[in-house]
Amino acid sequence: MRFSRYLVDALGSGLPDEEAEAETDAQDDDASTAAESEEPTADEDLADYVSRITDSRKAFKGKPLKAGTQAARAQWSKHRERLAALPDKERVDYAKWCAAEGKDVRLTASHVEFRGFMWTNFPHMARAYADAMRGRQQPQQINSPERQAA
């Protein structure tokens, strides 16, 4: 249908009827809503992760991940578990950030990018999120007396 619109415009022989156009638009809307409501499969999530995130191993830091490697799967799996176990406060901030950045909240790579953004711009909040994920109730004080004594 889309091709026919372009062809008709190029040839200048008239437009398709508006009912058919409205029906096609409704089908496109239904298809996009269905695609958004479906959870990405593990393979889709891994493929997206590998295309957006670099290797975090010390010797390979910053290099692209290779999708078929065990190291890529291990790194992705670790980050996927973190995404699944987000504390409520971080989940709210993460969803707001994804909406502002146009990223999909369900994808693991989006959360890794969010964490990188937080560490770069708001390290105190990123530290609080990391502590909450580790189960610590209060953020650690950098200049606390206990740390100076040690």
C-alpha cells in the first residue's frame, strides 16, 4: 500500500481512496502496539546488547563484544540480572530517563547506558543505587571515621 502511494504520487494519476488509507494506518498502529507490548526474546535482547555495549573485561575494555562468545553472554547475563532486580527508586528514574532518551525500558543495554549516564553525571545517586542493589540500607560515607581508622 505504501509503495502504491509513492508510485501514484510519482505518476500523478490520483490518490487511493481515503478508506483504504485509514484502514492501512489502523493496521500499522495495531502492529506497532503489538510489537511494543511483546517482551523481547533473550536472543533479541542479547543481539541489541552486543550492538550497543562494549567489552568490560580488563584486557578487552572498550572493544566491541562478539555475539557468539561466552564472555559476551556472561557479561549480558550479569547485566540482565541487575535489570530484573532494580530497586523501586532506580526503576522510576530509569523509566523516566528511557522516555526522555527514546530508549526501550525492557532492553538490558538501555539499563547499562542509564547506569553509565548516572555514574558520569550523578555519581552520588549511582552509588546509592549500587548500594541499594547490594542490600545496603544507607549509602557509604567516603570520609567516615570508620574508613579513616582502617
